[in-house]
Amino acid sequence: MAHSPLKDTLRHHAAAMCCLGAFVSLTALSFYMFTTYFATYLQVAGGLSRATALLVSLIALAFAAALCPLAGAYSDRVGRRVTMATACTLLMVVVFPSFLMASSGSFIASIIGVMLLAVGAVLCGVVTAALLSETFPTRTRYTASAITYNMAYTLFGGTAPLVATWLIGVTGSNLSPAFYLIAVAVLAMAGGLALPETSKISLHDVPVAGEEPVMGSIA
């Protein structure tokens, strides 16, 4: 571990933290959208009862859990950059159908709508777990990944229900949170594709003089 991990992290890995943080922001937002906010959205916009909305959320969570190993295998096979691009694109494509079906009032349509969003959220989540380890060298990995992850989740995850509710109140449209997710997905795509491919590299530090940023050493 570095003698001053915070100092070394900010000095050598600020660019990587910003790029990864941009992508993790979508991981946080999509996760909280389908796990936390949609339970309320199904009741307010879709008119479902509380018990039915929670059942839909439970089914979607079980589906997401079953999907995780497949998403992880996909990421290992095609690489991190392709997985990030797939996740961002998928979320931008399915977010409107997802919100429309969730607000339809139909039990089956609501399940499908939440599941659509869950697929993109799971892809984001599994590749984020790998990237937090692979993007930074061992000496500063914990510090860099902790700052990146927690800042993104604080700004975009914890505030997701509040921002979504505020957008609906301001615009009067139940679809307005979808535009917010698309905007964050564009930001995530730009940040994610600025990172190098890390799926085939060793997690061990390369013995070099001084601290070298991983982004520069992989290119």
C-alpha cells in the first residue's frame, strides 16, 4: 500500500477516477431506479396497489439476481469496454418502453417493464465490480475505488428517487425521469469508453519507478 494513498491516488489517478465515476453514475442511477424508485412509480403512475408493486419489484430482483452470472460471463468474454457500451446503449433504448409499461397499470406489463430496466442495471453492476479492481494498481486500488464508487452512488444513486419525483412534479410528465437516465447514460458512455480495456491484464503492479497511472500503462 502507498505511504500516502490519498495523495498518490489524486495525483496519479484523477483522470481514471473521473472516467470510471462517470460510468458508475449510471450503475447507481439504474440500480436505484429499478430497485427503489419503481416500487413507488408503479403505485403512483401505474395505479397498482402497494402489495402488487412490491411483488413486481421482488420478481424483478429475483430476475436480476439470476441474470448476474450470465452478465459476468458476457463481460469476461467480450471485454469491459464492449460491456459498458452495451449497457449504456441498452438502457437508452429500453428506458421509455420500461416507464410506459410500468405506468400501464397492467401487472404483466409492469413486470416486463421493470425487467427491461433490470437487464441494463445488471450489466452496469457486474462490469462496475470488475472495473473497480482492474482500473487502479494495487498500491492505491482501495482508496481510488472507494472514492469513485461512493461519490457516484451518493450523487446519482441516493438522489435518484428525489430527482425523479422532482422532474415529474416540474414537467408534469411521468416519463421525465427517463430523459434523466438517458442523459446520465450518455455521460457514462463517454467516461466508460475513455477507459482502456482491462479484462486481460494482471491485477499485480508492474515494478516501475514511482507511481504510474494504469490508464497510461495499458494503452
